[in-house]
Amino acid sequence: MATMTNVETSFDAEGAASGAQSHVHVFGPDQPLRLDGGVDLTPFEIAYQTYGELNADKSNAVLITHALTGDQHAANAHPATGKAGWWNHMVGPGRPIDTDKYFVICQNVIGGCLGTTGPTAINPATDEPYGLNFPVITIGDMVRAQAMLVEALGIEQLFCVAGGSMGGMQVLEWCASFPERVFSAIPIATAARHSAQNIAFHEVGRQAIMADPNWQSGNYNAEDSYPSKGLAVARMAAHITYLSEAALHRKFGRNLQDRESVTYGFEADFQIESYLRHQGFTFVDRFDANAYLFITRAMDYFDLAADHARRHGLESGTLADAFRGTTTRFCVASFTSDWLYPTSESRQIVHALNAVAANVSFVEIESDKGHDAFLLDEPELFATISGFIGASARARGL
Amino acid sequence: MATMTNVETSFDAEGAASGAQSHVHVFGPDQPLRLDGGVDLTPFEIAYQTYGELNADKSNAVLITHALTGDQHAANAHPATGKAGWWNHMVGPGRPIDTDKYFVICQNVIGGCLGTTGPTAINPATDEPYGLNFPVITIGDMVRAQAMLVEALGIEQLFCVAGGSMGGMQVLEWCASFPERVFSAIPIATAARHSAQNIAFHEVGRQAIMADPNWQSGNYNAEDSYPSKGLAVARMAAHITYLSEAALHRKFGRNLQDRESVTYGFEADFQIESYLRHQGFTFVDRFDANAYLFITRAMDYFDLAADHARRHGLESGTLADAFRGTTTRFCVASFTSDWLYPTSESRQIVHALNAVAANVSFVEIESDKGHDAFLLDEPELFATISGFIGASARARGL
């Protein structure tokens, strides 16, 4: 197990697999997080889960990075919903990311709402929840916070960083910002920058939240109100983008919900309506509306080529520049029916990696499940990742 | 000009081209509209515009059917916005639908909010606006109302019925319900039934409207409030589906709005955000929130094969059954980048028409403008329609 020095933990005796409690690492006033927006976030905490055992030379650590509405509970039951971890197909004993072999870390991102410092945290300047006074964060900020945690755990180099969607953006950011600290990387169903359409869908979600009078300019905690309707609409709009038209057609088609004919009204006549409403209204129980604003904003700001150029004081830069000199081994995966981050986005990443002669394998997986395929039971994805991790482990001498 | 008997008109002396005023035809208690939902709508009015001159044997009438947020102002300035008619590229002197040759009729659909009876109209039972007490209507209801208007104008057979999107659904409905009254038909960028994804996007819009406390269960007129925020969110979500990813990328990409760098805040940093907000907030000035609910519902209910089977008391039916025996000439058009009603939907229509040996031509037009291409300056679309209408006119002896 990792040295737990510096780790204030509420980890219970049953271990991470019991699910409810996370480790929490506190970064005090001496360890501020300098944000891309120019301010320091301090103090801050990171909530995380671990699975498996860190080996003696600390060379078997795998960092899992989560998507927009994900959290640190990748492979244990979610404390609020009781549901299985969001990547329980992928992470566990004998799974592609095998916790019998690897020490797996999964943390909640900065700006999140599952224990890591975000807009629901208390602002030390006011003793009130931050709300909209939380500083706008970026994917780069999330990753620098993770790097501080990994360093605090005494791990010099991660054997692997893996994640899908926004998790994949963090994987790419890790490889660009800390190339020597990533032995292998698995960005799945992701993009190196948010497209106009990606931003547009997020903007609709944000406007839906902000249109809810219970949002109260982000001060809903203070007023005992909650913008659940707005957040539910945001989730519904986003949820459509996670599924392919084929998946929706197969799952629902025009099937009616518990009735033999349409009712000529505005009840949920169709199963797809009932499903979407359920997605919206269960989401509000597990996610914070302001966190949704901040995390979607971080994704919209993500543009790895431009970010890398800016941080290095260059007028402009290509995506290849962000990866120049990398020795990381990459496995890039996309899904044929993912229209949110389509294969063309993965190809741009692969082209950039090829341009700098990186070690990269790329697979486009045939699936009609849409973007959400990275979270689902996709044997070809599992086979791809098992094979890549096995080969990387041999190269690493594990 | 058409005989104006039975037409109560507020048409001004300058003619339709001046834009502000529409003809209004009143259908009194002796002429109820029997709705698919089982109730009679009575009395009701239809607001419509005409362009060009009806010939002596009334054989040159073209009916234009509008899309979800369209109206009767196809080729004249919109009375509320002052903008050019929504199909002014297509309809006018020397245009593909040539008002020097044809008598063009365009009416506002039942359930609409531009003069035709819809939820903003006064419910004679209560002397209050209908609001949610307006009966849920269908595409079939819209078309039967149009058929009553066409009959009132003394036109036995329309030379052509043409429309895109929901307008295309009405075209198909006309051909299935009144085959002998349609000489030629042009359904563009449409589908013979709403898919699960189509329904899902509409449901998000409806939930956004209903989430707005100003909506007040549809009674906002009575209370001097208006659900503008909810309706704006609905419009923004829908608007994304009208454009292709490529069009958004070309038009906006990640360009910033009047600033050199991102602001690390929630202002509209990106042009796409500013554009979407503008689309949302200008829409509420020209459209009624309840009308948006009723018309999206009508589209979701549309399933021509099932509707035709139900009306004819059959257990089930194919789309081909709906067209069996047709002598109408069809021109079906789709756009390569339309992901709302993709080419596959048009192909299903064409396959059904082929199965009953209909006279059908089909063109998939190369365009990166997405669904909205049917409203835009698309030379290949114009050439297709000019050619089809010219050939149809010769066949009709015009």
C-alpha cells in the first residue's frame, strides 16, 4: 500500500471496496494550486479511492481520470446511489485494468462535488460555500492538482493514465504537461479540443441551470433552494449526446410507456421521454448544479495545442508541439457511433503523435452504443486495453 | 386571383408582398375540424398568405407547408421581425417556385401562433386563451385543416405541395390522405416518422419550457408573465440540431467573441455561445411557448405508416401501404450533413414509394449546412426543384 504520510484519511477499515468513504488529501496554505485563470486555490482537498497494492518500487500505479459527471468511485459502489462504480467493467481483479497487478488511483477533479474542493466547498474568505465565487478551472488545473496528489503519494512516474471523454482530455493534458511522469496513456472517446458543437451543447445546459430561479446566481445553498429543474434539463440535453441514434432506436424506438396508444397530451407517452426524465431527475440527487457549470466550462476551454502554446509563451502551436519529445506509449481508442467526440477527433490526436514519432496504437471500435460505449460492456475495448497494458507492463519490466 | 367568397380577409391593399397582414378564413360552427384526438375544434381560423394569380381552371396552385417555427410568411417580410420570408430564396418571381406562373398559398398550421387557431386563441368555452386546454393536434389535423382551406378556395387539386422538415411531413400526409388532390409533391429534409432521438430533443425543449415558473402550467397569458427563459433554452437546444458540426466549425470554430482571450468566467467567451443566446432570446419575441409545446408534440406523434393503418382500422401497415395507388409525382430531397432528418429517412420514403411503383425522383444534395440547408441558398436544391416543377407543369399541361 502507498505510504500514507501527509494523507488525512477517512478511509474505513473495510478498504476502498466498501465504497462509502474516500481518502482525502489536504493541501494546506503552503501548497497552493496556481490556476490557469491566474489565482491560487488554497487550501484545497482531493478526495480519492485506491484499489490494489502499490509495489515496492512504486512502478505499478495507474491513474484513472473521470468524465464530466464521474467521480472517484470508479470500481466501488457509489455512496449516494449505491450503484456499481462507473468503470467496474474495466477496473478490478482480473479486469483489463487489473487491481491484482496494479495500484489504481481515482480521484474527484478540482471543481467537482464528491469531496474534492469545488463550488460546494466553504470559501475561507467568506465562510460560505464558494458558489459562483469559485475560480473558473481548466483541464490543466485538474491535472496539476492530480500531479500534486501523485507526488504526495510518493509516485514519481505513473505506469498508466487512462480515461474516457473528459477523462481522456486529462490523459492528454498529463502527457503534454508531465511527459516524463507518464509511462503509458489511454485516451478514449475524447478530443484534444472542444468543438463549436461541443461548446454549444454545454452552453444549453448552463443556460438551463441559470434559467432556473432557484439557482439564484449560484447561491442556492445559502437560500435553501436548489435548481433541480434546470439541472435536470441540462442533464437531459447532454444525455442525448451520449447515445447514438441507433442505440436510441434499438432501446426505445417509438415504443410507448405503459400504454396501448398515445394519450394526446404531454405525459411521457414514449419510453424515450420517460427515460430522459428519469435521467434528469435522478442526476440532481448526485450532482451539484454549480459543479456542472464549472466542469463544463473547463471542458469548453480545453484546447491542448493553444493551451500548450500559451503556457510556453508561443504565438501559436500545433497539437504535435504539445507532444514533441514524448516517450509515453499511447493507446488511442474511439467508437464508430460516437458523435460527441467522433473518430475524426481521435485521428487528429493520432496524427499529431505520429508527427512526433510517438509510440502510438489506435483503434476505432465498431459499436452502435455512441459515446457512452467507453463506460459499457465493450469486449473489443477490453481486449484492446488488456493487450496494450500487458505489452506496456512487459516494456516497463512489471 | 382566387374567389374570395367565404374568406374574411384583413389583407391590405398593397397585397401579400407588403407582409404585415394575412388573409384569415373563418370556419364556423357548421365546419368543425375533427381532430385525431377525438374532439372537434370549432370554430377555428386559418391565417394564410398568397402569392401570384390563380389561373382560370385553378390548376396552378402550389401549397407551401411550413416547419416547426415557420409561418405563413414564406415570401414576404415577417410582420414581427421585419426579416425576409423564410423561403424567399425558393418562392417569388423567377424563383424555383415561380409566382409569375403559380398561385402559391402558405398558411399557418393549426396549433400555431401567427393567426391560425392555436393555444393563444380564445377558448369559446371559457373566454380565456386556450393555453394547455387547446386540444393536442397532429400532422394529420394540420393537413385536414389545410384541405378545408384549399376546398374553400375552390381548388380541387393542388398542382404541388412542397415543404421541408415538418413541412415535409405535411407533404407526405397530404399524399397519403388526399392522393387525388395532389398532382406533385416535394418533401424535403424530412422523415415519415419521428425517431427516438427526434422525440428526445423535443422532450428536452418541452421540459425546459415547463421548468420555467413563468410558464404557470400554460396560463402565462392570464398572469402577465412569460416563460421566455425556458423557451429560449428550448430554442437553443433545437437550434444545434439544425446545423451540422461542419457548419458550426466553419462559422464559429473556437473563435472568441470581442475579446483576445478567455475570461475564465461564464460570459459568452465563444462566438458560438453568443450566437446561441441570440437565437434563443430573439425567438421568444416571435413565438409562443405553448404553441412550441403543441407543435413539437404533433411532430413526435407523426408516424405515417402507423397513422394510416390506424385510420383504416388495420392491425399494422407499412409505409408503402400509405402510398398504395398514388398517382402523385414525387421529388424527395435530403442533405448529406442533415443529422436531424438524415438521408436514411428520405431513403425509407423513397423505398416505400418505389414499392408501390410511384413516380419518384430522389436527390441527396451535397451540403455541409445541416438540416437548415432547406431554408438557405442551395443552388443544387433550386435546380432540382426548378427541374421537377417544370417537368410536372408540362405533364399537367400548364
